[in-house]
Amino acid sequence: MEFVDSEEMLNAKCSSCCSFYYALSISDSCLLSLLFPPLFFFCHFFNGQTMSKMQRHQQEALWEFVHTELTYINKLIIIKDLVIAALVNLHQHGFLQEVTPELLFSNLPSILSAHQLFWQEVIYPMLHDVRRTGKPFDPMRLEAGCLQVGTHCLQDKLQFTRRQMESNPHFLTYVQWVETHPQCERMRLGDMQAKPHQRITKYSLLLQAVLKNTPDSQVQQILRGMLSSVNSFLESINDYLRLKDEELALSISAQRVEGYEVEGINEEIDKHVREICQFDLTCPIRGVGPEVVRRLLLEENLKIRDRKDSKLEVVALLFSDVLLMTKVPKKGERLRVVRPPLALDKTSCIALKDGCE
């Protein structure tokens, strides 16, 4: 009964921010929707009979750029002024203190501000000129736009959300309220978190469509430059996400492996040996920059011959810079390192003649 009461209170506190959201954002949404006419008016406005087929396709591509940008901004406004506002309202009443807007949506408010600035300084003036002069969209106007969108690490947010959904009933109630709210238009929380990254990848496709239907060589050159800038930014985001994935994979590998012990001659020597022979898989690789992360390349079960002609079964872990020989303890799941780590840049492989594999 206590949980039911707290769940009802949670829903009530979420709903209490709705009147504030309606007062703040519906007028903004209506204002934005009046900035351009419907598609049928768009066709009539430009008098499509005076355009070639390629020009019509170019204008359709530019129209899609404008329309999808506005739709995207409105989606972010809903997330900021409804979803995040509801979470902040819950914090004020003592709920979900462990879940912050940054953990769910990273820098989404600053991303929204960047896109709103892009709209105000680039797209709206271009749209205003079309309304004023009756001439088609000029793709060169987009060159003045420069979206400074922060990196949005989607993977971290999805993992945090998944953990909260599995272990936090209050968070589950909050998510259900969000996803069933009419203003969210059936958006899932995961869809909201993915919006910024999806929009960035969309720019490349939109610009390619405009370029494909642009006959003027000078305009083509400018569009190619814009496309190159967008693709470079996309590559930087992909590199960042790839780095985070590699760091996560390395952290998982490090959790599987125990440290190793080296037996000295006496207690004093053992103390110094233990201080020197510490090995951390997550530490940076020597001689390279921080953007290079140690990677697990191969894991294989092997038998190695000891000095006494006995064979030791090991699990060999080949990383990008080091080889570890480990053994699974009988009463545990972690791998215990049984040989000193072998630095690959100081290791030589020689084929023996005795037929050993």
C-alpha cells in the first residue's frame, strides 16, 4: 500500500508541471508552425510550372531540410519543457534524486539552444526571403550556418536508463508517465535520448539530396564543402563513441583478471617486488596518446610446458600491447595471472624444432 501511495504521488507530481509546460511551450510551438506554409501552398507559392524537374527536386530537398529541422526543434522543446521539467519537479518533492537530467539527456538543453540559434540566424532569414521575394530557396544561404552541437554519448545514457528500469520502481513509474503523455506523441525514452545523434546523421543525407539536384557548379562546390564539414563532425562523434566502447570493453576485461604475485627471497624483497610488479589493464599504453585504448584481440585456452616437463593449462589473453597468461581458480570466476605480463614490443617469437605446437 505504501508503494502504491508513493506511485500515485509520483504521478501527481509529474502532472503538476504540465500547466507550466502548456503556458510556456504551446505558444512557442504555434509561433514556429506559422513560420512556413503547408506543402500544397509551397508548391503553389513557387509556381512549379516554371521549374525544371531538377529544380523542383532541389526545392523539395531544401523544404525537407527546413521542415525536419523545425520538427526536431519542437521535439527537443517537448523533452526540455515537459520531460526534464517533470524530473526537476520530482526532485523538488524528494523523488528520484539519484536520476539527474544530465544522466538521462546529457547536454540536450545546450543542443536545443544551438539548433534554435541555427534556426534564428540561418533558416528563418532564408525562409523570410522566400516569403518576401517569392523566389525559390537559395542553398548557398545554408553556408552561413554553423551548428556547434556537443557530443552526446548515447551508449552511456541507454545503459544508465536500463539499470534504473530494472532496479528503480519510481523511475519506471516516471518513464511510464512520460511515454504515455499526449504531448510526447508516443516517443519512447530511448527515442528521446537518441534524437540528437539521429539528427546529426540526417544532415549528411539532406545535403546529399540537395547536392544531387543542384546543377550550378559553384553552388555544388559550396555544398561539397558543407557536406565535408558535416561528415568530419560525424567522424569525430563516431571516434568518440568508439573510444567509449573500447574503454568499456577494457574495463570489463580488467574486472575479469586478478593481479599476479611474484615470489621473492624474503619478506623485505617481497614488499619491494609487489610495489614494482603492479599491473593495471586500464592504465594508458606507453608511448601513444590517450586516444589509443588497450584492446583484447584474442582469448585462447593453451597448454604451456613448464621447466619440469609438466604442462600447465592457461587462458591466454592477447591485448594490443601485452600478453597475459592466466588460470581460472577452482573456486572463483576471475582469471588469475600466473606469469608476468609479456610486453609485445619486447617479446620475440621463435619456432622450435622439436615439433611443439
